[in-house]
Amino acid sequence: MNISGKMRIFRNQYDDRVSYKTSISNKIGEQYQYYNIDVQLPKGKDVLNNHDINVKNGFLSFYYDKDNNPRLKAIVMDFEEVEQSNSENANNILDIPFEVTQGDDLPF
């Protein structure tokens, strides 16, 4: 599955290794549940923690963890960093306009 668009990246450093994740969420009742997805960036590229990127070319894949459970992985082939202004707080999510569709207007 091809992926593109804005993605929030979370960077983790373990000794001399760096790993990246993003997450998706789903609201159930009044609470949100989150699912982390591993992200593989092009070799030699680095992104700061809690930073947005614009994925130009990527795809969704999976692998099996050490317990033989399937895990999603976003493979990012090409991206550009999204400039964040100094006034933006790193904990705030960028305002992205969207339209709520209900009832018979849903495409599924």
C-alpha cells in the first residue's frame, strides 16, 4: 500500500541505534486508543523527535517481531521536513482542516 502526506515522527535512541515510529489513533467512547507503527527512513537521513515530515514516496509493509507477531512498518523512500515555527509548541498537533461526514454520505 502506497503512503504519502504528513506524518508525525517520534525518534528513539538506544545506545548507538536510532529508531523511528509514528502512531494512529481511534476514539472509542470518550477515550483514544493509539497504535504505534515503526518507520524506516532512507539511509543517512535523521529526523528530530516529535517532528512532522511530508512523505513524498513510501509504502506500508510488515514484519514479524521476536514473538512471531506481525507488526506494521512504514517504509519512507522520499520525504521533506515540515518547517515548524518557533511559536509552535512541540506537544501541539498542527491544525489540519477536515470535514466531518455522517450518515449516508460516508463512502463505505
